[in-house]
Amino acid sequence: MSDYDYLIVGSGLFGATFARQATDAGYKCLVIDKREHIGGNVYSEKREGIDVHVYGAHIFHTSNDRIWEYVNRFAKFNNYINKPKVRFEDNVYSFPINLMTLHQLWGVTTPAEAEAKLEEVRIPCENPDNLEDWILSQVGREVYETFVKGYTMKQWQRDPKELPASIIKRLPIRLTFDENYFFDKYQGIPVEGYTSMVQNMLEGIEVRTGVDYFADKEALDSLAEKIVFTGKIDEYYDFRFGELEYRTLRFEHESIDGDFQGNAVINYTHPEVPFTRILEHKHFQPQTAAAIPNTIITREYSDEYKRGKTPYYPINNDKNNKMYKKYEVLARNEPGVIFGGRLAEYKYYDMHQVIGSALYKSRKELEKRSNNS
Ligand code: FAD
Ligand code: UDP
């Protein structure tokens, strides 16, 4: 008889959702995390009266009613809508690409004028499956070079021709004045921060932080009947098919007085500016921002991942996806382990997708378990 039904490796959104669902179904869970805190990459921290997104800007968005209701069980959300700006040389542009952006760039003022100009500049391509060909086929070279090329080269350090078009298809292109970064029905940020939300998800569940699964795998495995693993899948299999590639990030936080940039997110798309974006955290809570005299900003730099660093973004090109498929076959035949989340599924998941995946996998697992008992 094991001490726990589930050992959950990782206290990010996948681990926390799975733990909540299993606990509510009557199972005993232990959650571990090698970091010194819970929440994985959504972890936020109150500093100088401001909720800081320690691992980069996190805006919750979904069109799924069930997922929205689920997160609202654990947090009250504000009405933040993400409307970042782009800084290129001395100009500031509306972003994602919309009618205001094209007005600022070309002076066009109506959807019809914008469409006519785009028709002139688009570079048609029969099968635009890479990022560069796809964006050139949508908006032409000037828009590509102002908004996409430099940012993408900094973010991925790869030729945009070698990246999948899916990376840029995340962003809308609109010929209206709608500046919302997302298409979704629901959007917002927890008023008390993401850490408080994850704390609520983990209420009544045993959590041990500062514990690396691989440092003591055998002993930890022996504690539970089943493992839920949300770390790197290639590491789980001791890199036997090779190492999956990731991008890591470096965050430079700075406290200053006043209001630095008047917006939560400004992207720096010029190739010679070394960082990709600057966040100004108080603007993620628009209701309280004006009353806070000080401010905290974060410059975000992207870098190639090496062991020992934090893997933030999977690089889902053909080479890595093929390698991942091999690991996935092993994972599918591992009855005692459930793999989930951005690292274990090697997917460029957003928060709602991670929660959706955890709800689905926990439901299947708990149904199977109750059928067997
Ligand atoms: P993680 O949050 O990575 O959690 C995995 C946990 O497992 C980590 O805490 C890790 O320490 C732990 N772990 C790993 N290996 C071990 C081990 N061996 N032993 C013990 N513990 C281990 N999504 C959005 O919806 N909106 C956004 O605006 C948004 N912005 C983002 C900005 C950035 C810069 C980044 C990097 C991501 C962003 N995301 C955003 C995506 C979001 O962060 C993820 O979808 C989500 O946090 C992934 O949750 P997870 O549980 O899969 O992984
Ligand atoms: N991107 C860009 N210019 C920008 C912002 C994004 O070219 O100003 C591209 C870039 O390739 C990036 C991708 O669009 O990796 C997805 O952007 P998103 O903001 O969704 O990235 P994330 O928030 O996940 O880092």
C-alpha cells in the first residue's frame, strides 16, 4: 500500500489542475516542485505593492466556458485586455497588426484602403508553410521587416524560413481598429495574482517545494501508486533519443519611480535592441495602476537553452517534433506515468490549453480508476 495515490511532479497549472481533480475525487496526492515556489511559470510575487509576473507577462484568455468557470473557482479576474504596442526605432505602433497599425505605417484610413494597399504588397506563395513565407503572403515585406523579422530572430535565433508558420498564426491580423491581442471570449488576470490562484487550487493538498524528482526518483516513486510528470519528457527518458531544443529567457527586473511606458507590454522589434519586450507590471491591473507612484519593469531577453537553465519555449520545428514523437511512443506505453503540460507534451501551450489538457487527462484517469475499483 503506497502513501499516496498520485505523486505529481511539478506545481504548474498542469500539476495543480490534476492534483485538484484527483483530490476532489477522493485520492491522496503529493505535489513536488524543484523550484522553491509553486505555480511554475505563472508564478507572481508582490513587490513594492505591485504584482510582478516573475517569469514574463501572463494574460489568461479562453473561449471555453468550462475552463473559464474552472479558473473562476480559484480566482477573481480583472477585465484586463492585452493591447501591446510595438516600438521600432523612434516610432510606437499599435499591435497586433490592425487598421491603426497600417494607418500609422501607410496613412490608410479605411478597411478598403488597407486591403487595396495590402493587395499591392503581398508576396504570393503557393505553399507558405514556414513563418517568413506565410507572413510575406499576408502583409508583404515592409510590415514583415518592421514588426516580425527582428523580433522573431531575437526570440528564436533561427531564420524565420526555418520556423513553422504556426508560431506567427497565433497573432491576429485585422483590418479593423480592434487592438485586442487575442480572439477569445474571456480574458483577464487574477486580481490577487496567479500565485494566489494556484494556492487556492492546491488547498488541502500536500506540496513540497525545492524537491527535484530526478535527485531521488526511486524513493519518490515508491511513495505513490502513480506518477503525474510535468517536467521535460526527454529528461525523463535520460535523453536516449537526443535532447529536445528549447528557448530560455533572462528577465531583468528594475524598480523605478513614476510610469515608465504607459502600457503593460511594449515589444521591441528592431534587431539591434537586445531584448524582445519590456513589461510594466502595474498596468496589468488597470484599476489600481494610476494610484501607485512607483513602478517595476522587466526587460525580457531570449537565449538558447542549455541544461541547468529553465526551458520556457519548445522549438516545434520538424527535427524536434520528430524526436518528440519517439518519446511520446515510450510515454504511451508507460502505464504508471501520466505525462502532461508544456514540457512533457512538448507543445507551445497557453494556460487555458494546459488546464484543458489536465482536465481531460485527469477525467480519463479517474474514470478508469473508478471502473477498476
Ligand atoms: P510549468 O509552468 O513549466 O510547470 C512545470 C513545473 O514542473 C515547474 O514548476 C518546474 O519547476 C517543475 N519541474 C520540472 N521538472 C521537475 C523535476 N525534475 N522535479 C520537480 N519539479 C520539476 N500563457 C497564456 O495563456 N497567456 C500568456 O500571456 C502567456 N505568456 C507566457 C509568457 C512566457 C514568457 C512564457 C514562458 C509562457 C507564457 N504562457 C502564457 C504559457 C504558460 O506559461 C504555460 O502554458 C503554463 O504555465 C504551463 O504550465 P505547465 O504546468 O505545463 O508547466
Ligand atoms: N511576434 C513578432 N513580433 C511581435 C510579437 C510577436 O514577430 O511584436 C512573433 C514572434 O515570432 C513570436 C510569435 O509572434 O514568437 C508569437 O508571439 P506571442 O506574443 O504569442 O509570443 P509569447 O507571448 O508566447 O512569447
